[in-house]
Amino acid sequence: VQLQASGGGLVQPGGSLRLSCAASGSIFSTNIMDWYRQAPGKQRELVAFITSRGSTNYADSVKGRFTISRDNDKNTVYLQMNSLKPEDTAVYYCRDRTANSWGQGTQVTVSS
């Protein structure tokens, strides 16, 4: 299974970004997909996940601001991030939980 994350960048506080993670080599539509993040000096944390049926769950720190979604026709999972805060700065990773495979990470920096 290969996962390719993209969409990170530098954004001002209050801004938005959409991360994408394209998957190949798995039966994507049946798999649970996760977004994690890791800030400097901190442990990697689960931000959100989406099941094969589209059920979602979020960390308390991002509820109401982030939205995870998937397009099974494109084998892609997304993370829409709104109202970004400096504390959202981290490397964001997608993970195919079912296949236990990780993407390479994409840097998100929130700063004025």
C-alpha cells in the first residue's frame, strides 16, 4: 500500500488548507483512513479518522474546525482544515489503518 500526502503549506492564523492523501495498492473503499499529526517535540496524535461507511471521529482540539472526507472513486482521503491556529502547526500524516501503512507526511505551518 502506498500513500501520497499533499496540500501542506504556510498559512496565517484563521486561514484554511485542504490536505489530500492518495492511496494505491489496497482496497481503499473498505479501509479505515486516519490523519495524524506530529508537532516538534511532541508525540504523534490522531487528528481524525473515517470508516469505510463514512463515519467520522475527531480529536477534541480540532472538532468544529477540521473535516475528514473520502472519495472512494479517486482512492483519496481529505482533511479540510479551517480556522487554523498556530498550535495546529505540525507534520500531518495519513494512515491506512486497515493496512497499517503510512504516508510520508506534509508540513503545515500556521504563522503570521
